[in-house]
Amino acid sequence: MSNEQYQSVVAALQKCREACLYCYRSCFEEDANHMARCIQTNQECATICAQFEQALFFDTQFIESYAKLCIEACQVCGYECAKHEHDHCQECAKACYACADACKALLSSKVSSN
């Protein structure tokens, strides 16, 4: 696969990372103790999305591994954010689930191309 074929995944990764970072910052304005798990999962998910984006840029041999990790991180973060009624959490959950779906689609296309 070429870098051009990764464009939809990269867009989902960027949107997810931005939503996670926004939610991360916004959670500190709430009760930080109550939002600690949300803050942690946001930071972890944003980091993994950034790393996966870089891996796609380099077309590394570990794309499938990164995709699986990203799916897991996005699902965990999305689930955690969905528990909270704050708009930033709800938007983050949507972005996380969309990113997980994009990563699943990438895995499916890699499997079918092998």
C-alpha cells in the first residue's frame, strides 16, 4: 500500500488525536480527580494515534500491529469518554470510534491484498 492509500486512516488518526487532546485539556477544567481515567485514556490514545500516523508515513512493516493497538486504544478511550456527559467527551468518543473503524478497514484491506 502506498501512503496515498492511507489518507483516510491518517485523517481519522488526526481527528481522533485532536479530539483526545481537546478532551484531555477540558477534563482538567472539570473535577480532575473524577476525570482521571478519562484524562489518562485521552493521553494514551492521542500518543498511539500520533505514533501510528508516523508509522504509516514510513510504511513500516509493523502497520498491522500498530493498527491493532490503535483499535484497542480508541475503543478503550471511546468507552471511557462515552461515560461522561460533557460535550468534549462525547465528541472524543465519536472520533475514537470512527478512528477504530478506519483502522479496522485498513486491516481488512491489508488482509485482502495479501
